[in-house]
Amino acid sequence: MRIGVFDSGLGGLTVLKSMLDLLPPADFVYLGDTARLPYGSKSAATIENYTEQNLKFLKSKNVDVMVIACNSASAYFLKTEFENTPVFTVIGPTAEAALLNTQNKKIGLLATRATVNSQAYQKKISELDSEAIVTAQASPLLVPFAEEGLIDDPLTNLISFRYVQTLLKENVECVILGCTHYPLLIHSLQKAVGDLPLIESGPALSYHMIRELNLSKSTEKKKSTVEIYTTDQLGHFQIWAEKILQPYTCDSWNLINL
């Protein structure tokens, strides 16, 4: 199987890493739209335009399945296919995973402004369980912190603590990391929320794809190939991508202009 994945930048690599861990061997094409990140501060119309361009690029690479790893883009893409190719987004699977981690049905959400304003998680969780309550907190500073590699920095710890206070006051039982960049800051965010489970999109989406595509969970070493494309210079991106994907390696690095 050939799987195309896109995100605004580094964050979607956390989803790709989960797919490499959990899915059977496949060939992956990853697009990081680094020239236009972050998506979370853009308008809905702009995000929808970028999403269509990115899906067209992945389609041109003859993929069998496409994945929108970006939460902001997922929030505004409501279809299950694009040009006759199946498309998976992160919202539904992550919402389902969150509900499995709550008894009193109180869920916290950290996400970009675009994702929070879209109400995508709130609507999906309400659809799955009408009694569930979602407390959302827009966290726009976390994406640039992740992109700059401030993974476990005192400043990251401080801003993480500030963002989660709204959620903790509502006695949430788990916190959705509603942006694929946020797992890069998992150490700071876990310190901020204490023992509460943090729900990541990567594993949730991977298990969802296994079920939907009737795949077998991988139990052996991978023989997958990974092609990475970015829309801006590779230097900083490549350094961090190699760290995120370990122990997997990339077979080709490419700079493109959409």
C-alpha cells in the first residue's frame, strides 16, 4: 500500500511515526507545507484551499490512501475521499479515543484557534456521546515552540502550565492534543496536567485505519519506504524530522513548489 500524508510542518511526523510503528509495511509519501505554516491561525477558506492543493499533490504521487494529519485541516475537510481516493482525518479517531479515557465524560481539548473555532471536536464528541462535555483551550504558542525544537524547555513548561489551567479547573479526565505538533512537547504537557491521560492523534488514527482497511497490526520490523517533501528549505526540518522518526529513516528528501 502507498499512503500519502500531509501536515503544515513537523507535527504530522508524529502521525507518520505511529503509522510506521503500527501499520503493516507500506510506502509513505509525506508533505510538510512548511512555507505556509502554521495553519491554525489561518481562515477556514485559506485552510480549505491549502488542503485541496496538498491532496492534489499527494494524488499525483499515485497513493492509494491519503491522510490529513493536520488537525486544523481535518476540522474543515468533511469528506471521506478526494478524487476517488480515500481520505482519513484525525478528528473522529481522536475523539473516540478520548471518550474511552473518561468515566464522567469531561474532556479537555488543547488545539489551535482554527480547530477550536471550528467546533469539530466538540461536534464529533457530542455526536458520539451527547452527555460528554468538552472544555477547549486555544494554544497558539505551542506550534512555534515545537517547530523551533523547544521540546522540554523551561519556557515551554511555563506556557503549557498556563494553557492547561482552564481545563484543570473543569476537572477534565483526559486532554486531547488537538494538534499533531503537540506530542512533540509531550514532556512539558504531561508535567502540566499531572496524571491525566494525553490523547494523541497518531495512535488513534493508526488503529482506526487498521480497522477500516482490514489491515493486520504490525508485529515485525518494517520494510517501509518514506519519501518526504517540503515547501520550504529542508535544513531545520530535516534535522528534527530525523529525530522524530527514529529508528526509521527517510529514503528521499525533496523541496517542491506547490
